[in-house]
Amino acid sequence: MFEGQPKGLYALALANTGERFGYYTMLAVFALFLRANFGLEAATAGYIYSTFLGLVYFFPLIGGMMADKFGFGKMVTIGIMIMFGGYLLLSLPLGGDSVALVVMLAALVFIGFGTGLFKGNLQVMVGDLYNEAKYADKRDSGFSIFYMAINIGALFAPTAAVEIMKWAQTELGYSVNDSYHFAFAVACASLVLSIIIYYICRPTFRHVEGGTKKAKAEVQVEELPKEENKARIVALCLVFAVVIFFWMAFHQNGLSLTYFADEFTQKTSEGVQSMAFDVWNLVLIIFIVYAAFSLFQSKTSNAKAISAAVILVAVGILVWKYTNLNGSVDVSAPIFQQFNPFYVVALTPVSLAIFGSLAAKGKEPSAPRKIAYGMLVAAAGFSVMAFGSFGLLTPNEQAAAGANGTFVSANWLISTYLVLTFAELLLSPMGISFVSKVAPPKFKGMMMGGWFVATAIGNQLVLVGGVLWGDIPLWITWTVFITLCILSAIFMFAMMKRLEKVC
């Protein structure tokens, strides 16, 4: 899994981990902040939330076009600086008046544009690490590792947001509304760490930054026939059209699924289930998974012994913590967002092992086919939610009922995030890898930007979850996303010959 990868991969992955930790710390509480601090309705908060996500994923198109001209490394650095300014504005506790609302909206524009310069161009640099022949067959696994690193940052983000808000309230005496700003301040600190990592490790990837006269002279851009350029761009646009609906459904994790966690899910947890809400228990499980793979794949007895010891220690700690459970633990809505990144990190080696085995047999599905399968799995994820929501009150009825409403087990959301993560692993890292491989050499930045524009459109459509959140039965809300994912998969399979032709 980790063998034979270019050194620059790990440097760029770590730099991205710091930035993503800050982003997801902010995102874990943002929708709730909008409603609590400004008194917004669910639909209005959903519109702002989805518009922000749209900006975050639209601006990479502009960032990619700028990078094609000025260099990827330069845009990454400028992007971090702009993002820092945005998070700094968000961290100011200005209250809930119109001035505070304007400052908040300005901060979102800064964060969106800064992310646009940073995110897509960093991923283009990762892709260019694999242009060398000796790394060519490692591209998909490299992007899976890179994607896993992103989710390591996201894994700790919800806990960081919840804990720093608790600390601000209990130790410093701030109100709940003001405590949100401490979570936003975490993002500022994480960006500082990200830029430090980037510049310390820069020698390992400087050759793919581009922009300098020397770099332009050294890099020979391959000229493709117009017909081939057109075929590649058309194939990419077809994929972009499909992933719009995946992100529309998947990013309900920060909106309607968070609303569900806040309004319909039991507020306490006991027994084995309660252990899932301690991020350190999840980390121990990740250690067990990776040590298990190392145990079977290591070539030396010492490595196998170390792997076995890690497994025994991790299992021992979990058993000890279980035997010392005492009572119930409080469950807050933002904490559910830790499960998706946990599953990504834990399941990435499983995914790589499965596809590695299929590749060895010559049966590995193409990237477009994996994306189509991912859409079907996403539909299955929302089917879990639909099944779990039968018989529940509508959101407006639940709000009127208050403590007398119906509350369900946290396992419905935990299970849904598991299934959606399988879909994500099939679609997102494979899609990014597909873009980096198929994009015409002269338009790499623009095409990676196109991937993010598709994501932006999908994120803008996330607002559908907020609009439906009211008088409509929940199972109907989830069925909307099920239907869109299935139709997208059908379209993808219909276009498969054309897509696989350019792979």
C-alpha cells in the first residue's frame, strides 16, 4: 500500500491534512451556528450552507486556470493566506446583528476563494508526481492514500469543535453562541501548521509546482490531436454531470443528516455504542486494522511481532475501557460527522486490498465503473435512513412535540455513514485519479477545476435537504436522494463504453 510511492505524496498529504482539519472543524458546527446565532430557519440556513459549499468547490476552476498560467505552488501558498483571513473573521464574536452577518458572509467568500486556489492545485501536484513511468501504476493507490490523509484531519475535527466549545463555556464562561467562534479559531491554527509542513517538505515536490521559467523549460507539455482532446473532455464532462448528484446527496451529512442527529436522535448513549463517540476508541480500531494488514503482509518476523503487539495492546485498551464504562454519555449532533472520516481511514486499506487483488487477476473495474457502483451504494445508504425514518413525525411536528417527540437510536446514522463511506471510496478518490489521468495535458488545472465545479453544483443542491425539512415525512426526503443516485448510476452505465475508451 505505502511501498513505492513518491516522497512528495506524503508531504502534500500532510499539508492537506492540516487544512482539512480546520475546514471540517468549522463545518461540523456551521449549520447549527447559523440557526443558533442568527435565528435562521432551517431552509435559510441550508441555503447559506449550500452556497458556501458551492463557493468552496466552484473557485477551484478559477484557481486551476490561474495555476495553468502562474504555477500550482504559488496558488497553493496564496490560497492558504486568503483562507487564514477568512477563518480569522469567523473567529471574531461579533454577535448576531446585521453587521455580524455581513462579516460572516465576507469570511465565507474569503474561505471559498482561498480553498479554490489551494485544494484543486494541490491535487494536480499530487497527480503530476505520477507522471514518471516508475510511479505510473501507483496513481490510484496514491490518491487513495492522499484521500485517507484528508480524512485523518476530518476524523478529529468534530471532537475538536465540540470540546473547545465546552471549554469556552465551562472554563471561560462564554455563551453557547460565542463558543462557536472558538471552533472557528481552530481552523486558523491548523492553517499555520499546514503552511509550515508545506515549506519544510517542499524539496520533495518542488519539481511539480510549476510557474517558474526553469520549470516551464524542463516540462514538455504533450500535444494531443484535437479529436482526442475533445473525446477526453467530453468523457470528463459526463463524469462531472454524474458526481453532481453524488455530492448533493453525500453532503447532507452537514445539513439534513445533522438536523436528524440534532432533532430525532437520542441524546445519550450507553454500553458498546457509547464507545463509538470517543474518537480515541476509533483511533484504536484504526491501529488494529492497519496492524492486521501489516501482520499478514510483513516479510520479516520482527515486523510481524510488532504488528501483533500493536493489535494486542489496542484490543486490551478497548476491553479495559469497556469494563470501566459507567453510565451514559451525552451525544451532540456535530459528533456524528466523525464517523465518515473514521470509516474512510479504516476502510482504505481494505479497499486497496480488494482492488489490488482484482487487478492481479485482471478483473479490476475501471474508474468510471467504480463511480457508477458508488452511486448505487449511495442509494443504499439513504435507503437505511428511509427505513429508519418510517413512522417518525415530520420535523415540524417533532419540534412542536419537544421532549414528547420520538427519538431513535444513533445506530441508524452510524450505519448510514458506513454505507455512504463505501460509496465515497468508490467515487471520490477514483474520480480525482481519473481526472488527473485523462485530462489533456494543457488543461490539467482547468479540468481538475471542472471536477470541483461539478462538486460545487452538487453542494449548491444540498439546500434541497433544508427545503424539504419541515412538513414532509422524512422517508420521502431520503427517497428523493435514493432516486437521484439510482438514475445517475443508470446514466453512467449507459455511457460506459465512451468513458472506458479514454481510460
